[in-house]
Amino acid sequence: MDVMIHNTGWIEVVCGPMFSGKSEELIRRLRRAMIARKRVQVFKPVIDQRYSDDEIVSHADARLSAIVVKDATEILSKLDWRTQVIGVDEANFMGPELVRVASQLADAGKQVIAAGLDTDYLGRPFTPIPELLCLAEAITKTLAICMRCGNPAKHTQRLVESEDLIVVGAAGMYEARCRRCFEPGAPRQEVLPFLRPPGKDAAR
């Protein structure tokens, strides 16, 4: 992307399951832009308060100050139009309007970098990430490690019972799963063999 013509806008999307390094990659790209002395603004949804109220935070604890917005349209009202690079973390929580907003910003000559989940807890496309992928000039698909078998993981497995599309959480509520180990929705409880307490029979 470094060969892009000056003042030409574009969209980059970093997508994948939880625990795959999306926020870390977003922070890396934004810090690189800052080193290049570009004007950078970072946005995050108000719903995401897992690690910080006003920072984007990776699971490895990399942090970057961010502006909190309730949805994608609020990005436009809080944007300094001198800004050259716009980062959006947890883009899957920003709503479908993010597609229009990101396109408008790119058309205005801005570099937009969005990171978010591309599938939900049922394994379905998670709007607005799939729509952004169609418009993006650059796409990075990150993979995690399956917590069951160690293979590359593309799914986010929800571990708690809920039919709500959005349940904000981290370790303990979600884990990464590969295609084979993924169970849409909350996983079924494993049936464990009944163990009798040690007794005379066990001693024989």
C-alpha cells in the first residue's frame, strides 16, 4: 500500500476471529503512520469497554488512544478533516452505515483501516465487514490457534448461552476454533463418564 499515489484514499480491512491479532495489527499500522508524521485518528465503539474506556487494546495489551463513538455516523461528526489516516477497531460493532462512511472518507482522500470480526458466533458473515471487504483495496485475514486441537482457527466460539448477536466478552466467554472443532452457537456440554469413589471394588 506504500505505493499509493499521494492524496488518494483507500480502505484496508483486517478481519478474522477473536484472538487472531486484529487489533494488534491495526495498532501496528497506525503507529507506522504516526512515525511517518501523518495525522491519525482512531475510533472505537462505545459498547467495547472490556479493557479500556478510551483506548483500543489488543489481547497482548498493546494500546492506542481512541475516540469513542456510538456508531459509524458519529465518526464523521468527530473527525478532524485534516486527518489523513483513520483507524476503526471492532468495526463489526459499528453498524451497516460504516460501509457508506468508510467509502465517503476514502473518496475524500483518507486512508481508512478497519479491524473486526468477519463472522458471528453462528459462523455467519458479520455485517458490515463482508460488505467492506468488497470495497477494500487491501484485505488481511488473520487466523488464531484452535483452543481444542491447535490447528489454524477461523471461527469465534461462544462459550456462554445467549441468542443475542452481540455479547461483548473475551477469554472465558469466547475461544478460537478451527472449522472442525467449531460448534455454531454455544457448545454442547461434553458428557463425562461417571466416576465412582474409590471403594472395595476399585481396590480389587
